[in-house]
Amino acid sequence: MVDLTTVQSGPKIQAEELDGAISRQPRNASLYARRAAFRLDAGQIEPAMRDITTALDLDDTPGEFHFTKARALRAQGKYEAALDAADVASQHGYASPELNLLVGETHLASRHYQTAIDYLDRALQQEPDHTAALFYKGVAYIGLQDTVQALDYLRASLARDPRQPETLHQLAFLSNAFRQPAIAAVYAARGLRLAPNYGPLWYDYGRQFELQNMPDSATRIYTRVVQLDTTFYRADYRLALAAYEKRKYADAVPHLQRALRRAPRLQGARQMLGESLESLGRYEEATEQYRFLVAENPGNRHWTYKVWKVGNRARGIIVDETPRRPAAPEERIEPISVLRPKL
């Protein structure tokens, strides 16, 4: 067996230290399960799944093994399977706060906000100062649009662990949403001291400039966000909005396209993209966006008309939109009178 007290620090190194022990004891389920846990901590999801599957093939009785499998499935984005594995872990007697945290966070990722809160409450009953449970409960209340409760739990989480950039981001984001840019700037600045390259915190910092009518400063910050994190669509949306309002459609298009890849139902973004493409004479692409809008808004005559009009332009057919004068009413013709001849 490996003496874990002598293992070097770091989950990747810890996993590698177990390789020799596993080669000597290839049927020791605990070694595979332990290496799976280390590999999960190191972000090695697929190797971790192989290890925990092997462990369960050798021995499927320990609840902790099923919990590790639930963690791996959650990391793969397989929410239902993760919840099933967590349920099996519970049936096998595993009842740690981390299990309830995992189930709560998985429901949160599925937007089952109230169910998430129920499980996070269970974790907090077991460990009242659990920082992650307090954080996720705050995020769940954001999903329920109860911002007062959200702020309370996020602040409680921050009080227990003041060095969490994600908690500071959520607090800055909410402060901006409440039109409190000065407070948001404080949270964002604290977070950036801890994580100088964390895109969401830079976004929060830029948003407070926008709320204080300093658009040029905001644009510079949003540009930096996009350079740091191309997945953070909100910065792309803000840059597109600024360009669109200045009729700089060519600048707006790439930001809108990238934002919509991440958030296809982003409010107003597809309309701006369609209209920008139309203004640039890119009629086929514009028509495609208008078709999306028709699908999202069935029965909307405006988007149906846009598909017809811009689609015609894409085919080289110019639609005459000049208002026509109403036709004059036809003259009524009096019936011909036939006089009877006098007899």
C-alpha cells in the first residue's frame, strides 16, 4: 500500500504516485477509487471515469465509490446520470455534506432552483459554515429572482472565504444590476487583485463605467474581457450594442455572432444581427437571422415580412416599398333606358 502521508502535494502527482501500487495490486478497488478522486481534482475527467468504473466492477458496495462516479458524471455534464449515481451512493450509506452539495449544485445547473435549495439546506444542516453551499444557495436565489436572499447568502459565503473570485463576481454583478456601480467596483477590484485575468470580474468592472456614463472606458474594458475569455458572451453583447447604436454594423456583426453562439436566445441580439447584416447588404445571411426570429416569434408579421422582403433582395428582386395612392373609385354607369314606342 502507498503511505499517503509521504505523497507529494497536488492531485495530479498524487494520482501518479498510485500508479505503481495499482500495478502491484491490480484488483484493489480502493486504489482505483482513490486515483479516480485525485484525477477528478486534477481535471482529468475521462481517466477518472475509467478508474471509478474499474473500482465499481471490482467492488460496488462502498457508497463513496458511487459518489465519486456521480462527481465524474457531473463533470461530464451528464446531470441525470450523476443524480442517479448520487442516489445509489446514498442508498449505500454515504451521507456527507459533499453529497448533498453535489446533488444541489447539479439541480442548480439544471435550473431546478427550489430543489437545489432543498439539498443545499441539507448540506448546511450538516455543516452550517459550508462556504460552497452558501455560495450555490445564493446563486439559486438569483435564479428565483430573489435578489435580497441571493445577496445575503453570497455575503455569508464571502465572509467565510473572502478570497473567492467567483463570489466577488456574483456580488459585483448583482450590485451593477441594482444600479450600484460604486459598490460593484469595490467587489470587482477586490476580485481582480486575487485573479487578475478573470474575465467576468473585468466585465463587472467595465459595466460600472457604463452605468456611470463613461462608455469609452467601458468599451476598453469589454475589449479586454473578450481577449481574456471568448466564452463570456455578455462582453461581446455590450461591444455589439455600442457599435450598433453608432451604426458601425461591420463592427457589431462578429460580436453578435459570437454572443449568439453562446446564448442563442439572447434578447435583442438576433434582431440587431439581422438588421446589421441587412444594412451591410449581406441579404442571404440577414434572411437566415429573420427566419430564426420567425421561428422564435410565430405569427409575428414584422419578421415574416422581413423574410419575404430581404429574401427577395437576396435573389436580386427589388421590392418596391413606395406607398401607392389609392385607386379612384370606378364611375357608376347608369342603366340604359329603353323607351317603348308609342302605338
